[in-house]
Amino acid sequence: ENSDCIILPGVGSFPYAISQLKKKNIYQTIINNVKKGKPIIGICLGFQLLFTNGQEFKNIGGLNLIKGSVKILPKEINLPIPHVGWNNLIKSSKKSHNLFRKKDYFYFVHSYYAEPNDKEVCLSYTKYGNYKFCSSILFENIFGFQFHPEKSGIAGLNLLSNALKNAKKI
């Protein structure tokens, strides 16, 4: 309640994470604070939890701060799942920002990807083989990253610093 910004990290499963947020009575607190304008930064699973629903093991509701679904990466990409490794981000042509540079690489570990209903919220895309997915979002006071900035060296630290600076302006 007294924080300037909510950081929602995560490694694990969508259903378990949502159940823990509810069990610890912070699920609704997060939603209420974000709706009042408090910035939130979702990282990896925390990014996925921002969406309407996830389809890991079963269809389960998320925080519904961003309309859309979290789905498993398609097997048709013919690459290992989970997607583990370093990738660059392709800036969305629809959003201008100073969060990361075109040449920066970030570390990914995930089997699921978020598909926002409104593509305008997508800040960047990433290609895994020939498959392109939304890898970060920016919508009002909501920032989200499918990758792990905290494991991405200087580029990740710069991204988090820039996100926090932008969050303070909200």
C-alpha cells in the first residue's frame, strides 16, 4: 500500500502464482492500486499474470490488467521449449520510448507467451526461430517484460532503471 511502484517478479506456474496472490490477500490489492494509478512492473511470470487469463495446465484468470491470454509457445516452431537464451527486442513501430536500445540483448526462459488483445500495448516483439511474440508491454502505468532484465547484465539493469524512472513520472 505504501510503495511507489509494484514489482511483480516470477518464476513458476501461472495457476500457482495466482493462487498464492489470492491466499496472501494481495491479488485484489495489486489490482486496486494499479487502477488508482500506481505503476507496476511485471517480470517473466509476473508479466504473464498481468493478463486476463493463462492457459498453463488449465484456463485460469489472471490479474486482468491487460486484456489478452497467455498461451504455450507452438510446437510448430521446431525449436526447444522452453525458450532459453539471449535474444534482442524488436521495437514496436507504434510506441516511442527510451527503455532499451535496439542492439540490447535480454535473457529469456519461458514456455508461454502473452498475446494482448490490443497490439498497441506491445512495446517490443522477439523472434524465436520464425515465431514472433510480444516480449514487452507498456500501457499507462503498466510495464511488463517476458524476459529477465535482472539476469540480462548491463542492458537489463539499464532497462529496469529506465522503467523505474518512467514509473516515477506517472
